[in-house]
Amino acid sequence: MALIVQKFGGTSVGDIERIQNVAQRVAKTREAGHDVVVCVSAMSGETNQLVSLAEQISGGHAPLAREYDVLLSVGEQKTIALLAMAIEQLGHSARSFTGAQMGMRTNSDHTRARIEQVDTLVLKECLSEGTVCVIAGFQGVDPSGRITTLGRGGSDTSAVAVACALDADVCEIYTDVDGVYTADPRVVEDARKLSRISFEEMLELASLGAKVLQIRSVKFAMRYGLRLHVRSSFSSDEGTWVVPEEDVVEQLVVSGVTCNSNEAQIRLQNVPDQPGIAARVFTPLGDAGIVVDMIIQNYASDGSTDMTFTVPRGDYAKALSIAQEAGRELECETVEGDDGIAKVSIVGLGMKDHAGVATRMFKVLARESINIQMISTSEIKISVVIAQKYAELAVRALHAELIDVLDS
Ligand code: ADP
Ligand code: ASP
Ligand code: MG
């Protein structure tokens, strides 16, 4: 007998029939003799609708974060109740738990809270009675008892955190594609399904735009050495296993191409070339809770330099006004922004020992006449910032050219 955590995303629980299908899958797992914890998302479209309600009532201002979380958590609460009812109808005992009821303890950083501790007592008690635990993904409770949410896509993280805390044998992530592909299969028609991918590569892909897994879920799995099985809720085919590097058999040099269109760029021109300037520019951004991603500072000439960086698009307006304020104090020539950009990246562990991948990437972009605005690299990834209108073209061209560079 194993303990299995199964997570179902929004499309997988998108209507009553789909919830009934999920119930059947859970029932089958129970009938095979396993203990089951099911973690669910809101029905597809539900969270977006709640976001839109909050935006309407806030009339152009940022919604009050703590009440926004109360509102957004409603979506998952609906699904747990419906799924528990459907499982009971199939003759199995099931009980629903909100994040607070099950003890998903987070910090108070509303809308993007971090999990601090997962209580296992209630869940273990429920499992020992032979009952399926149906838990709400995406939500938790802070030290003062307020409801929090974990950021968009956060149900992945809820499921993995619970699987780690319960020391589950398997954590299955059921979604609307049948695994992790070499690129988003909705953008690149001939993207290939990977049978295995390393934690490190998955971490990069998730952080660079592949929304199939929320990045924090991969961090948890990696830290606890928990293998994840990403698979389709509409078939019983084997999906993709996210595993330690040494377990990946077919190692591609480039195993994924991905794109993030959720960033914006800010450029300060003629910043004085003196010690302390970067700290002056980036400290107020950090104080405002804005996470800066890529940063480029040009070689200085005539005592001044240019500085360009990217921020999440949701923080663009705030970041631009902070940068403009810093720019005024530093007497910069101009401070301007651009929210029509995309970051396109290639990821692969094999890049560690293969030279020339960057050159091939740049040649492909040149052939397509796509101008590169920024470049950043790490051991296993290369990212470029380009105009957003060319993002899909770039992803397709890079996939066609680079994904078949097999290790030899
Ligand atoms: P869920 O609602 O099940 O959590 P998501 O919509 O969050 O599902 O994530 C699944 C989606 O991720 C897929 O429909 C697919 O379009 C997208 N995706 C992006 N990159 C990839 C990739 N490399 N492999 C698989 N899916 C990807
Ligand atoms: N319902 C939340 C969202 O749409 C969480 C999730 O689905 O993972 O982002
Ligand atoms: Mg998701």
C-alpha cells in the first residue's frame, strides 16, 4: 500500500463531468489499496473571474491584498466540496479541507505567500480512517489566521508541499497536456514529450515561463528528492518524470525552449559611473518588494553608463516611477520603459559541456531578423530579451534548430 498525492489542475476539474472523472480516478487508486490525498485547483476560468471582480470593485487601484486572497480562495473551496461529494457517490469515504483546515501554514505575504509549515496531523488522522483527503490547492493561513494565497499556479506547490510533508510515495500532477514538452505544445506543434527531465532543468523552465509547474513546487520536490509525475488527466499514458539529474537517460543538449511575456524593461541613460549607483537604483525597488530579473550595465565612457533591467509586468508602473525618481536624483539623461518585450530562453544541462550553443541561438535569431535587446546566461540556460511580437516566431525557430542537438 502506498500513499499517493494526486493534483488536478483547473481544466481537469473544469465541469461536473470532469470532476466525476477525477472522482473515478481517485476511486480506482483507492480500490488498488492506496491511501490518497487529492489536491485541486479552482474550475478553469474561475480564478480569472474572481480576479476580474476584485479589479472592478477596486476601480483602477490595486485590490486590498488580504481581501483579494479571501476572494480568490473561494474557487478552490468550491472544487473540494464538489469532488468530495462525487467520490462519496462512488462509495468511498472522502472529506474536504480548506488550506486553513488542513494546516497549510504560510507567511503573511498576501497574493504570493510562502509555505512555512504543513501540519500533517489532521490529514494523517483522516487517512487512517480510510478516508480520501480532498484539499484545496493555492491557499493557506498566516500566523494571525488570515487566508493567504500562493501566487498563480500555486496548487502545484500545495500538492508537492503536502506530498513532502507526508513523505508520500508518489506525487502525480494531472494536467491538460500529457507531460513536459521541449516547448509549449500549444505554440510548437512538433514539440516532443520528454520521458524524464531533471529537477534543475525543470526549475529553469518553470522560472523562464513554462507554466506547466509552478517554480516553487519544483523547488520543494528538489529539496526533498520527491519525484514528480506530470501526466494527463484525460488518458492513462505515462507522462514525464521530474527526477534527479543522474536518472535522466536521454540527455539532450537543449531540452527546452520557453518564453516569458510577463516582464517589462526599464532603461536609465547616462547614469554616473561611480561606486554606489547600482545600490541607489535598486535599493528602493527592493524595498518596494519588486523582484528585478535581468540587469545589464554597459561599459562606461565619458564618466557615465547605461543601465537596463527587467521587472515583472505587474510591477512595471510602480518600478518605472521609482526608477524615474532615482533618475532625477542621479541626473540621468532619460529613464524610459518598454512593456512590449518577451524573454525567450533555451535550457539544457548538456550546455554545460557543449560549446557553440549560444552562437547557434544568435544565428537563428539573426536569420529571422529578430533584434536581441538583452542577453543573460547561466551554466544551463541562455535568455534573450526581444520584442514581444516576435516571441512565438523565435520559440518555433529556436526549437526547430536547437532541440535535436543530441549528446554524442
Ligand atoms: P493546470 O491548470 O493543470 O495547472 P496549467 O495551464 O497551469 O495547467 O499548465 C499546463 C499548460 O502549460 C499546458 O496547457 C501548456 O500550454 C503549458 N506549457 C507551457 N510550457 C510547457 C511545456 N514545456 N510542456 C508542457 N506544457 C507546457
Ligand atoms: N486557481 C489558481 C490559479 O488559477 C491556482 C492554480 O490553479 O494552481 O492560478
Ligand atoms: Mg497550473
